[in-house]
Amino acid sequence: MNKISSISLFNEWLDQYLNFEHTPKKNIFWLDTMQFLCRRLGNPQDLTKSFHVAGSKGKGSVSVMIANILQAAGFNTGLYSSPHILDFRERISSPMGFFDDDVYSKAAGELMHLVETVVPSSLPGERPITWFELVTAFAMLCYKYQKCDWTVYEVGLGGRLDATNVILPKCCCITPIELEHMEYLGDTVEKIAAEKGGIIKEGVPVVISRQNYDSCNDVFREIAGQRNAPIIFAQDCGKVSSISYNKNKDTLGMDIVLESQLFSRPIRTRLKLVGEYQAENALAASIAIKTALPEISEDVIEKGLSEAVLPGRFELLHDVPSYPKIPCLVMDGAHTVCSVDKTLKTFDAVFSKDCEAHLLFGCASDKDADHIASLIPFSFTHITLTKPGEIKSSDLPAMEKAFSKAGLSYCSCTDYVKAIATAFKNADEQGVPLLVMGSFYLVAEVKKFLVSKECDLI
């Protein structure tokens, strides 16, 4: 079975199960189904040592940073993250890239055989298995066949009842909390923090990133106390002492200096992941590594951090296929008020507020378009609004209303492929940078557009 057909076959099989990412639904989160699957599979989650990372923003970056440090230290490392942009295997891989197809094929075969032989009435509560539970179990089997030494699991949604919360990690991390998925996690940051803090385990140290709300720290402190878990607040035992952007014609990096009482010396490295918030993520990742593996040297941490990349997080492309006059393309899946604000601040820091630029924006219908539009600077000389693809529901009239209320000029198009082509054509004609923002699904559609042989659609 070749690479494409094995993954395609597995994805076709997965499509018959409820996928929360595509079809949000309440009251579908439990741990007992995942525990049932793990027992039937021989508890593959216990075969590797692990880190567990939750939070509203930054958990993907912290996860990939930890994984790259582990890989730099010589460990065979697995990384579980979401969402994927173009290739399903982005969710289940190593810092070095995808596993051999044999690993995915064996894991898929074992999981499909087990599930297809399960008597529905034997499932806990006779509840159906969901897509994310199956993907998580699949990842655990992949790491088994890959013979990973360490794995890093990024939480999907929440934490307390997330499918990943069946692991017993060596260290947990919780990144900044903000109001998100309130219909599922709670309508206050404290309630959301309690759900995220559900990954804190009995006696397992937890590293807390700098929070935007002190009340979240109080929630984490209470949970950690109840579970006798050592709690380390990154802002109390370390700091980012220096940040500077390093940009030339073909690359963009960010030089940082991190200090902590856990380090034998300051950590100095250049990140490919840019933005001041990425420096805070790097600090949390480094402290987590030193907490679980104090023997890992600062040299190794520097190397690992410098190699960490993450698609769709201020991802910069200088040579844009078929559009040679666009000096650079920035793609970011930012879709919440906080993440959009950080992306815009980074864009300003890199390209300066006086630089003309164009914006392509599209978000799902459950996002705060009004607040997001109020953050968009008038320095964007052209704005294109559209749907972020076909998978997520979107409300283009609501986006138009929000941008109009904010006093922004824009053009809009319900046909996202045509909108993408229009945005690229306009940026190319003006010779200005183009920022794509609002949804990982929009980033995915832009990437598909760029690799398509039919780019010239208008």
C-alpha cells in the first residue's frame, strides 16, 4: 500500500465518525471511551515518556518547541498537534517530519481492526466513538511503532475531558487563557482555566506561562494544590530579557535571550517563530524541559528552539509562485481577538506601520468579528473579505457589517477561491506585502491555491 493510498484509506474510514472540528456539538466529551480504547489497545500511551500542553493560545508553539528540544537532545520524539493545514500527517509526526508510511499503515490497521470488532453495547454508556478519539488513539499507536522515546501531546479542546488526558506525563504546561469556545468550556476565563487545568496530574509538575488574567493563576494554584503537583510560574522563575527581529531579503528570524534560575547561563538563540509572544512560549518550553530533564544543556535547548517551525503561525513566504511582485506573503491562522492582536503587532514590528500592505481575511461564524475588525489598522490599503473555505460555517454579511462599523474599506466575495485570486492579483499589482489571517482553514485554501496549476482564475 503506497503512502497516499494508506493515509487516504484511513481518512475515508475516519470520515464516518463525528468530527467536532467540522461539526461542533455539545455533550460529546468523556474520558471513559478513550480509556476503553487504550485498554483494548494495550495502553500504548504508557510506552513513551511524555509532555502534555494545554491552553488557549500558544500551546502549539510550546509543543513544537519542546519536541524540537527533545529531538536535539537525541531522543526519538513524537509530536501530536492540531489542526493540520494540508496533510493529515501534520498532526502525528516528529520534529524531523513525517514517519515512514509503514508506521502509519500498521497503526491504522491495528486501530481499524479493533474498532470494527467492538460490540457497540460494550462501549461506555453505549456512546459512539468520535473522530478525535480515534485520531488520538491512532497517534499513540504510531508512536509505539515508531519506538518513540518521548512524545509531546497538544490538547485539542479544553483539557479535563480532552481525549489526550489519558496520558501520565512527566511534565504539564498551560499556556495563556482567553475567552474561547465558551459554549463548551464556560463563560468566564476562570471556568475555562479550570477546564484547561484539568490536565494537572497527581504529583506531576506543571509549568504555567505568563497569563493575561491573575485569576487564572489562582485557579491553577488551587488545582495543583489539590493534586500535590509542583507548580512553576514561568514569569516568577524566568524572563525574556531581549528580543530583536533579524530580517534580510530571504529570511526572518527573532533573536532572543532567556534567563532563569533553572538555567546555568542565559539562553541565546534565533527563533524562526516570530512575535514577542513566541519568546514567552520559548521561555515556558525551556523551563518545562529543565523541570523534567535538568540534564539537558543550554546548547541543546538553543538548538532545538532555533529549529522549531509551525505552519500557519506567522508563516512567511518571500517567493510567491506566479506573483513575483509580492515582496512577501504572511499566513497566520489567528482567529481570536488576542491572537489577531498579536499577529497585527508582529506584522507592524516586522514591516513597520508605515509600510503599505494588503489583507485577506475570513473567519468562522462563531468568532468575534466586531472586536477583531476594531483592531485592524487603517494602514492596510486594500482589504478582501471572504469565507474561510467550505468546512467551517461562516457569516460574510456579519464580517462586512463589522468592518463597515470599524470604518474600514473592503471588497468581499463569497467565492473564496476567487477572493484569494483577487487578493493576490491586487497585492502583486501594487507590489506590497499580503497578510492572510482569520482561520487555519483560510490558510489551507491559500496554500492549495498556490500549489494549484490553475492559479490564474481571474
